Amino acid sequence: MGGSIEKMTVTDSGVLLITHGKGLAGIKPGQKELVFNLLGETLISMKTNAKEIEVDLSALPSATYFVKIISDGRGKVVKVNKY
């Protein structure tokens, strides 16, 4: 998966905002985002076609999570520490 994540922010209300940089397959239709914990359990699963993704983490406790962005069968994983 080429490209990069241009910006990633967690708001005070616990919403994760991810903006894709140029070339990231995230702007293609049918993209899927997964949030999972250190045990590999999927906690959030969603689909979007947007360049900017909002993932609501507010219901999850403070911990380390991984967000996997999947498009065209390829994925990119980023680590998120929620305090």
C-alpha cells in the first residue's frame, strides 16, 4: 500500500481522525477500518469512502489499540494510545 497517513489526531471526546496523504489507497471505494486491541480482538469495524475518517473511540477504555485500514486487499496498521 503506497502513500501515508498525513495526519492522525484523537480529540478530547475520544474520536480518532485520520487524514490520508497522497497515494494512500484509502480514497478508493470500499475501504474498511478495523480497531482491535492487543489480544487481536476486533472492537470496531466500519467501511468508508472518505479521505478523512472519523473513528469514535470514546466508548473504549484507556489502552493501546491498533487501527487497520484495508483497501484493495492491502492494509496499513497504525498504533493508537488512548489516555
